[in-house]
Amino acid sequence: MGLLIIAASVAGGTLLSSQSSINGALSRKAGTYETTFFTFITGALMLALLVLFFGTGDVMKILEAPTWQLSAVWFGVGYLFLTVLAVPKIGVIATNIATIIGQLGAGMLIDHFGWFGGLQIPLDGERITAFILMLAALWLIYKADKKQLQKTEHF
């Protein structure tokens, strides 16, 4: 089951990279806010149909949730908006690695302290090393991208 979840996560990452690239291109034509809105409204309509036909829970229970849990919607909106903003300026890979670094850093703190009722997994040297290596990867990719862009601008 663990490998299936990892494979699904890889597939999700592939979809996110594709979405980032396509949304970045669309934002050049339609605008950043407009592209973000279009993505969310389309997703909302699709999910409304899924909930209507396949939902098994009670959507009204959302109104009973603690306010802090409802704040997560703003994080999703912020993530998508910032991704649409960043891709045309620094490219898909630099944007995605920066996103992953943000996820790793926040995830390490959330795991370490067990915030939001999650598992408590202590921060250790391997996790810190992984984080530092991701920062190095971002720096190298950003530097290589910048060099490549400078080459293409001279032609």
C-alpha cells in the first residue's frame, strides 16, 4: 500500500508540474488573477459534481469545524496564485523546487512538533541534510536557468 501511495504522489507531482506550466502560459495571455480564478472555479464545479453524485459525507459539517481548520483554503489559493506568478518568471522547475523546499521546511516543523494532530516525527540530521541538499539543488538550477536565459537573449 505504501508504494501505491508513493506512486500516486509522484503522479500528483507530475500533474502539478504540468498545471504550473500551462497556468504560467495562460497567465501571460489572461492575467495572473484571471488564471487563478479560472483554475479554482473549474475545480469547484468539478468537485461540486463529484460531491453531488459520489459524496458520502455531510458537506454542512464544514460549518461545525474549528475556524483554524477553515483557514487552509487560503493556503491553497495562495499556493496556486504564487505558482502562477512565479512560473513565467523563473520557470517550472525552479518554482516547483522552491515549492518543495517550502513544503519540506513546513513539513519538518509540523512533524517535529506534531502540529494539527499529525504524527510526531523528530527532526534529525538526515532531514536537515535533505533540506540543505534541496536548497543546493534550487540554487544550482536557478543559476543554470539564469545562465541559459542569458545565452538565449544574446542570440
